[in-house]
Amino acid sequence: MIFTIAACNERPVSPNPATKSDSVAKPANGASSPIEIRLTEQQIKAIDLQTGGLEQRNLRTSLKVNGKLVLPPQNQAQVSSLSGGIVKSIRIKDGDFVRTGQVLATLQNNEVVQWQQDYLENKSQLRYLEAEYTRQKSLRADSINSEKTLQQVENELGVAKARQTGIRTRLQGVGIRAEGLTPETVRSEIGITAPIEGYIHHVNVTMGKYADANTTLFDIVDNRALHLDLTVFEKDVHKLAIGQKVLFTDANDPLHDHPATIYSLDKAFQDNQQAIIAHAKITERTETLLPGMYVEARIQVDKYEALSLPDAAVVSSGDDHFIYLETAPRVYRQVAVRTGASDLGYTEIVPLSELPKGARMVTKGAYYLLSEATKGSSGE
């Protein structure tokens, strides 16, 4: 009776098949095989999935410092005139690129007319004195005139030469070439020229305005000479060396790394702090970097490099870490990895299985793939 009752209570149990997900392809040989996720075009567009290659980056041995973008004094200029005048023309505008010697504006100043007149008169007088000196010297050789007469002419000649040099220098200061000056070329306008090559930062004059002498008329900056001034504290100074590579980001674009190279180290501490300034030259051309910007930088203090991916490419489930390998169009395989150092938006990875050469990894949208893989393995 006991065996009969037991046999009657037993009910057949039918297997509960796992729910099949359209986006997860399960391996046929068990859970230990790689998980692959298949997506549709609509899914890829919806999550904005992106792929990229593995990169060799120096993450583990970088020194984090802060700094500022600065412009050397020889690459910025405030343009003024040695003589005042009324603004007759302005030939540039804010943001224009100018070259050394280019005329930026013209001023009308009647005083320069007198300078040119003085130069021409003195030039004529100088020719006369030179001829007179030659004649008196010849007469003195024949003992016809006195030594005093020769000395007097020689003195007048020296004064005229000195005056000529002074007037020429004054004319050159306002952009007038004295060598080609004739009575027909005397003019009242002077040109304001650019002392350096660069971009017009600010125009401080308007048409018809009287510009005083030595007043700043234009500001010019040459941002191509921008460099980094990085503050390094005493405990890290021994790690620095000229030639070390630097990666830095600015506050406006923290995901974009800019390269630089250290070219100089200060030999004394800064005022009021135990730190020196490391100067680094920027090794790329960019219009987004401006003087005065604060930056965060990583100085690579040795040559250790590691495979890395953007932080968003590495996802975690418990203590496990995964990346996703693109094996075919819209097909992505889950790959287990160990993670290392994280810095500058990148994470060091060590794949637990060999990756094919030139592998394309998911760099954006990895969390969605992890969610799909989790649903497939849990039967949701």
C-alpha cells in the first residue's frame, strides 16, 4: 500500500523552457561559451552605439598636476604711436591675422611735416659742409688757411651729421623712410604698423578720434606660442625631467586630450609655496585653447604603457568586468577582462582571452549590451 500511494502521488514534471530573447544568441555548448548579442539597426541608433580600437596609453605612471595656459611676453603686443594724431583710416578689425610690419591704421599729424622739412634742410646743409670741409682741408695742406678755420668747419659737419641721424630715427619711428624722402614726397600721414605677427585682440580707436602719443591703439596676440605652466610640488619634483610627455584637458572640453612636452623646469620655488613651475610646449595646433585657461594635466613620468579603452567601454556585473567585441555587423561578443588603472577617462584592461588583431570594441552603449546579456542568461 505504501508503494502504491507513493506511486499515485508522483506527477510528471515538464521542463520550463527559458524565454528566448531576440537580441541574445545563446551558445549551444553551455554557459561557459561566450555570449553574443545581436542588435537591430533601430536599437543601434537608439542607444547611439559606437566602436573603436584598443589604445596603448600611459595610465599607471602619470603625475597629476594643475596648470595654466600662458603666452610669452614676446608673443603679445600693445601697439601705440610715438606721435599723436587724428585717425584717418583703420585697415583691420578684431580677430584679423596680421604680419610684422603690416599697416594697421594711419594718423594725420602736421608735426611730422616739420620733421621731414628739417631732415631735407639738414641734408642740404650736410652736403654743403662736406664740400666745405674737403676744400678747407686742401687749403690747410697748402698752409693757405688757419687750423682754427678747418676745426670750425669740421665741428659744424659733425653737428649736422648727428642732427641728421636723430631726425632719421624719429621719422623711422613713425613709419617714414628718410632715405627716399624728397620735397615731393613730404606727407602728413603716418602709418601704425604691427610689431609682431598674430591676431588682433582688440581695436581701441575709432575714425576721426585724436589718438594721444603712447596710448594703446591695438592689442595683438600670437596664440600659436601658447605653452603650459604646470605647478609641481616639492615631493614630486624629483620625478620630473625635460622631454617628458604631457596630456592635458581644459575645462571646456574635458574629454579631449591635448599633447605637450616639458622643455624647461624652474630652478627656484614659487613665492609662498613649495612648488616649481614646469614649462611645457603644446605639440598640436588648436583654436580652442586661449591664454589664461586653467588645465588639468598628467605628466608621464616613465615609459610604461598598457592596453586601454574609454571608461564607458568597460562594464561590471558583481566582481566581473566585461567589454564587447564586434564580431560581425550588429553582433557583439562579451569578453571578460581584468581592469587596472583609470585616468583621463580611460581604463587599463587585461583581456582573459585572446583578441583578434585590429579588434573593434564597443566604446559607447556597453551598458545596454550588458543588460541584454543579463536578460538572456536569467530567462527574463
